[in-house]
Amino acid sequence: HQKSRSLYLVVSFSGSEEPVCGYRGDPESPQLSKDGDILLGGIFSFHSSWKNQKDTYILNFRDFQFAQAMLFAIEEINKSSDLLPGISLGYILYDSCGSIARSVKVALSLANGNDVESALSKETCLRPAQVQVIMGETSSSPCMAIATVIGPLNIPMISHFATCACLSDKTKYPSFLRTIPSDYHQSRALAHLVKHFGWTWVGAIRTNDDYGNNGMATFTETAQQLGICLEYSVSFFRTDPAEKIQNIIEVIKSSTSKVIVAFLSHMDMDVLIHELSHHNLTGYQWVGSEGWIFDSQTAALDRYHILDGAIGLSIPKAHVTGLKEFMMDLKQLNSSGNEIFIEFWETLFNCRFKQSESSAGADRECTGHEDLTGVQNSFTDMSLMPIFNNVYKGVYAVAHALHKLLNCDKTCNNSVKLEPFMVRCINFKTKEGDEVHFNEDGDPPARYEIINWQPRENDAVDFVTVGLHDASLPPDKQLDLICICLFVCLLMQVPVSVCSEKCPPGTRKVLQKGKPVCCYDCVQCADGEISNTTDSFTCVRCDPEFWPNERRDACIKKEAVFLSYEEIMGALLTAASLFGTCMTAAVAFIFFRYRKTPIVRANNSELSFLLLFSLTLCFLCSLTFIGRPSEWSCMLRHTAFGITFVLCISCVLGKTMVVLMAFRSTLPGSNVMKWFGPAQQRLSVLGFTLIQVIICVLWLTISPPFPFKNFKELKDKIILECALGSPVGFWAVLGYIGLLAILCFIFAFLARKLPDNFNEAKFITFSMLIFCAVWITFIPAYVSSPGKFSVAVEIFAILASSFGLLICIFVPKCYVILLKPEKNTKKNMMGKGTNHCICTSSWKVQDSCGKQSKKRVHFRILLEKVDLTSGLK
């Protein structure tokens, strides 16, 4: 085989004559050819690469099989009476030798007819092309070069294995068609396959040509959309220096990803598998493109099981009746006498014919009667039947287009030129039932089988179909997977390849600085926020009435917190309130039972009973603070508390004023006490209480208390409380109570020096001291206590002050009534001692009573005036 040389077309013009084209350079002879009414061209790499860097090529059984599939289809069509009747198809097949430059040269030879005979003639440049269509090439890069050259000539080109998505661009390659889907769909399908298994951290290796670069570009774009990151993406070509492939091995060794996506041709994979086996790089999950994933030669080279469990996409399995028998029929090879067939025969059986130099160094001489018994090589392997079927369908597509174009019925008109768009418009079914048609880009429907490498016991590999991918279906139904055996299939688990583990619900992803988006840290959601999905970038804040659970993956309703009767603190306060009520009732009963005794009558029994009644209400009003707040309970608790306490303090204030005024009166006949009679005491109590009622009415009218949900005090709970409505109203109620308490304390303090026998003012002083101390400490405690504790503080203040009044004022008298009845006499209350001094009503002290103090005289006068209801005679 000669090296390709430059091709020149010389065009000359003379007047009105048509341009004449002349051929310069060595003419090309086809490797295979056959005459016919219509000629089909073919370009295949019968020889693929140099051996030992010499000018010796290696015979490529694979492309030889592709050529045989084309010949089988042509022969079948010529024998058919239904398709192209009366028309015979011929062929011209050239060898591109794996060279893009040579592919272009032979393509021009097919277009111009620049073989040995036509090169000697001087024909017009405007004559029609020699062939109607060109079948081939196998790879994408040669197809791009050929389609660029023949596109302006409108010669259709149909490839069976060129998958680069770039070839779908009809502005650049208007005449290109193919019977294999575009890599656009394959690359996207591979990305979705990787995503299906949760592999988000992968490495990528590609062939450094149009097939690998364009395919990996689409995969990378789709992977980024699906959240998949590439730890590395390297490329090489099979002719690259060994150092470059060694660098790729080092990249794989130093990587952390356990999944490798290999967008390689079978020839490049064969080179890589050799290096991988040399370094024993096992334990990786390989994801492959259709270029190598179902290639039996690659599987045979994997002696160290580097690729066990590999998964990828392949062309759907196919069967063409009679094709295998046609390929295995050696008689037609032996009888042809063609140079390429002779070379094939010698290579297949490792022998040489006499006077042949093509198989120098063969062990024996060829007899021509060899058979394939016991021969196992890539030629006898029919695993590439899907690609053979693509060649077969391509030839039939041309035949159907010609049949339609030539208006074939019983005969055909063979004077019409085939255009590329005519092939794109056909739609037919093969004898096996496969539907063949092309879209506007010249591509067939994108359907793939998902292939899984499953090792067998005898170190062989089964290519098991484990799923399907159909790009014509809706996106969520395109991928259909069944049982898969990955490289850890014996462990029954899917390999993990992630830069960072998935962030569980309740956390969010925070990207690591300077690293891809697949590398991140998982940070727990902040207080009040949740994330209920895996790998969430953000946390969502719960509604105010909800709070995250412990895992922070769901919002649960906050617990409503209020002082209830069921909890211990509420039960204790309730018990204290009821105890105070019962104690007050008991005191009232004692006072009523002994209402005619001097100690009861001497203390203004009417005010005493009114005070006991108000204390009962004070104890009971604390119960309104316990329980779930409602609109009515909120308005009742503060107003009832304010009014009952004013009633209580008014009674104490009335008693204190009476004692003080009686003590301060100058003469026994003074008229001062007439202003503090029973009617005046009732009016004073009513007046003081009415003022508080007016304050409460204004408060309830303008801005009453209302139930309120407090979300701010506690993060994880709702505090049900009563909002004050108007703080002014609340503090006005407390302020008025405090004012009366201070006045009462002042009056009692002024009357503190009454004789011991009648010391009610002293007890009132103590009770008011306790009352004021409780409510002064209440203010800061109330303001600083959270939630229900503020309510408990207010109840405690109510109960403490009520108990203070009850105990200080009434318990000493009950003690005298019940335990010291001898002191509950008029004589004892009058303070008459053992000296039997008789004091007159005048302010002059008799000589016999010289030692009697002036205060005692005043006390006797007081006793005559203090009981305004019944009086002591």
C-alpha cells in the first residue's frame, strides 16, 4: 500500500467551452468493486495501524466484516424482485488505512471516478458523480473530513458507527446520515446512569479525537446539571507516547473517586487496559460508551479482571438472517482472487500462498482448502452483529430511497440522481422487523441497551443486558434498569463514589472553599429551621407556631405552655388558694360564733366581716390566673384582683382611721368621732372601691387584656398568656392598690403605741409591712419571670399578701377567743388593773391613781368610743 499523496484538480477554461478537469497524482484502485447499474461507494479501514513503526499495516478484521455486511445487503437486494426490479447495484470499496487524509482522497476518488482508467481521460468537470452514495467511515473524525468535502457535491454519506453529535449539524455536514444514534443522547444517558447509582464524584477518560472530546463535553454538561462532579478529566490517543498514558495511570492512583467514565474507542481502550493490567488497578467501577463496552476483543485483553462489573451503553442486539453464513462462506473469498481477500485468507489461517509476500514469516503454505474449524478470533466473533446490522440498514435505506426516486414498479428509471434529503425521507422495516427512519438531522431514534460485564467461572465475561434507555420516551421513563452486577457484586452492594457523604435531612450543604460543588460540609440547621430533603442547600424556617424536632427534619407544633391545674406548681398554688379560702371562712365562722364577745365587738365587727369577705375573694381570684387563658379569664383575672384587693385594703384603712381618730380626739366629748360613724365607714369603703371599679371599667373599655401567644420568650414553646392590653391600665390598678396600702401603713404606724391590751393598730402595721414588702418585690420578679412563672409570681404575691393580712389581723384575736377566753372580757379590754383605781371622765388624774399614765386614760376614753356599732358600756 502506497502512502497517500497530495491530490490536485486542475481546471482550465477556454471561451464558452465547459471546464475540463485533469487529475494529478497517483490514481487509486479500489480494494473491492463490482459493476452495476447504480454504484454504491464504501470507505473502510481494512488496515488499521502500523506494526513496529514500519510501513506494514495490520489487517483489520472488524472493518472487513463491515464491508462484508455491505456486500451481503447489496447481493440480497439484487436478488429481490420487490426492491429495485431490473436494477443491479454495484459497489466500489476503498481502504482508508485508518488515515483521515487518505479517507478524503478516496472519497474524492469515489466522487470523481479518479481511478486508473478515468485519470487518463479528459472529461468535463460537470459530469455526475461516479457513485450515488458513500457508505462509511467507521470513526467520527474521518466522517467529518469526508462530509465536509463531499457535502457541496450533494453526495449522501451514511455511516454505521460515527456517533459524534457534531455530525448532526446540517449547516456543516448537509449530506451526512447515520444508522447509529448521536452521542448527544448517549452522553446524557451515561450521566443519568451515573446519577442513578448516586455516583457524584467520578473520574473521566476520553479519546483525544472528535468522538471522545465531543462526547465527554456533553457528558460533563449534563453531569453538572445533575450535580455530578468530575475529579479529573484526561484524554489520550492510542499513538501518544507511553509517558502520557503513564501520567493517566498516576492520576487514577492518586484520585479518591471510585468510578471512572471512559468515553473511548475500542482501540484506545485496548491500549489503556494493557497499562491498567500492568499496575493491577482493580477495585474501580467503569462506565463505558458504546465504543468498547460490548467489544469482545477488549474483554479478552482484560486478563486481570480490571473491568469486571463494568456498565455502559451499547447498540441494541440485532440479528440479520443469513449474514453470519455469508461471512463464514470461505468459498466466495477463495474464488474471487482479489488481493485483499488473499491477504485476509493468509492472515486468518496464518499461512501464505506461493509467490505472495503479504504473509512473510508464516509457518506454512496456504492450500486454499482451509476451513474455520477450531479458529477463534475476531473474525469468527459475531458480537458486533448490531454494527453489521447498521451497515445492512444503511444499504437498504439507499435502496428504498432509489426505489422511490426511480418510480419503480416493474421497471425503474435509472437516470435520476439521488439527493441526501431523499434518503432522510424514507421509512421502512427490514425483514427482521426493525423500523428504519431518520430525523431532520439525519439521525435514527436513540435506543440503547445497558450492558453489564458479568464474569463467568472460566475467566470469560458475559455481556448481560440489564436495562434499556429510550430517548424518545418522557425523561422520567427513559432509563429502565433491572438486576446489575457491579464490580462488588459478590458483596451485594453498590459502590460508593462521592466527594462528601450525603447531607441527611436536618442539615444543609456548605461548599468547601476552592473545591467542586460535590465537596461540601454538612451543617446542622439553625434553631427554628429544618430541611426535609437529602443534600439540601438551604434550611426552611418553621412557622411561628411550629418548632423543629430533634432531627430538625420536620416542623412539629409547639407545646402550649400555661399554668395549669394538672402540673405541680399549679396544683400547689390552687391548694394554697383553697386553704386560704377555708382558713378565712373558719375565721369568719369563729367571729360569727363569738360575735357578742368584747374582742369581736371592740374591733368594729362590721368592718371585720367585710374584710374577711374581701380576703375570701382575694384568695379565690388567684384561681382565675390558673388554666388556659381565654378572653373572659384575661379580663376577669386582673379586674377581680384589683377590685377585691382595694375592697380589702379599704376595710383595713377604715379600721386604722377609726382607731387613729379615736386615739387622737382631744376630749371625751369631742365631735370628731361623729365623722367616723358606721355610715361614714361604709361610704369610705364604697368610695375607695368605686374608684378602682372606674379604673377597671376604663381599662376594659379602652384596651382590655386579651389572650396572647408569646413566641419570643421560649424558642420551642408557645407561652399562652394574657396580654395587658393597656399597660397604663394595669399599672394604674396596681398603683392605686399601692397608694391605699401606703396610707393604711402610715395610719397604722401612727397608731402603733396603743396599749398592749388593744394592739390592733400594731398588727395592722405588721400586715401592711408584709403587704408592701410583697408587692414591692413583686414588680422586678414579675418583669423578669418568663412565661407561666410570671403568672405564678403574681398568684404568689396575691396569696402572700392575703395570708399576711389574715394572719396578722385575725389570728391573734382567734387565739384569744379560742385559747385565752379569760382575756376576752370587758374588764380586760377596759384595762382595769389590780389597784382598782377609779378614773373619772375628766382629763385630770386623781391622786390615788397617780401612777396611772395619761395614755391609759385616753385608752379608756377610746374604748368608750371605738365600737361604733354596739359600744362597750
